[in-house]
Amino acid sequence: MNKEKHPGKEGDEGERLIALNRRARYDYFIEDRYEAGLVLQGWEVKSMREGRAQVADAYVKVIDEEAWLVGAHFTPPSGTSTHIHPDPTRTRKLLLHADELRKLVGKVQRAGFTLIPLDLHWTRGRAKLEIGLAKGKKQHDKRADIKQREWKREKARVLRDR
């Protein structure tokens, strides 16, 4: 049974949503999804526990067969130690299996796909990033999606009013 993920609510399987990239589904066709771990510093984990992370403007870059999260913003907590100078937008390494990484590298380089972060969540106490293998939508694709969404809303309204 697929449980809905809610911010701040603990699910049955121990998952909790931290940040969601709503723009991703609007701008891209998501072909495939992967879950990656993150290499984080202590203050970043505290920031994520407070729900102060953002992945909306981020993207995933593959350099030398390693995946990196670029542009994600983690707001430093106010109680950060004075000898640490946190960089909220530093590039963070993603942890993926070697065969997954090889497959992603091939599709990104040859097939014209891009890697985008979809959401940031907790799985069994560990921070995970769901990344999507995606192709960009054209303007007419976005218009078609909007029309379809509006039609579903109108249909639901008509059926409800009967």
C-alpha cells in the first residue's frame, strides 16, 4: 500500500518529506526515478531536521563518474558553532550504486536526458534525495497539461453538483 508523504508527519515505513521540487513535474517529463544518499555536514542535518532545505533551484551534475547536487540551499541553523563557516549552497556529493551511476551517465551524455532532484526525504533516519531522469517539456506540452488538469477539475465539479 502506497502511503502519501507529508511534511512533519512520520509514515508507517519511516519516511518523512523534507523538501519537494514542485516545478520539476511542470517543466520535465520524468522517465525514471532513483534514490541517492547525500554526503552532509552536521549543521546540514540539523537544518534538514528543522525543515530548512530547498531543492527547487537545484540540479544534479555528473563529473568523473560521480554525481553531485548543485544549487540546493540549506539554511544554517542559528545555533551553529562559531568556528564553522557554513556555505548554504555548497555542492554536495550524491551516493549511488556504481551500476546506477554508469546507466545515468550513459543516458545523460547520449540520450539528451537531464538529472533533476524531485524531493528530499528521510528513510529510516537517513537523508535521501529522489532524483529523476528527465526530458524537458516544450511550451505546448505544458499547455496541454494545464488543459487536462482544468478538464479534470471541471469534470469533478459537474459530477459533484449532480
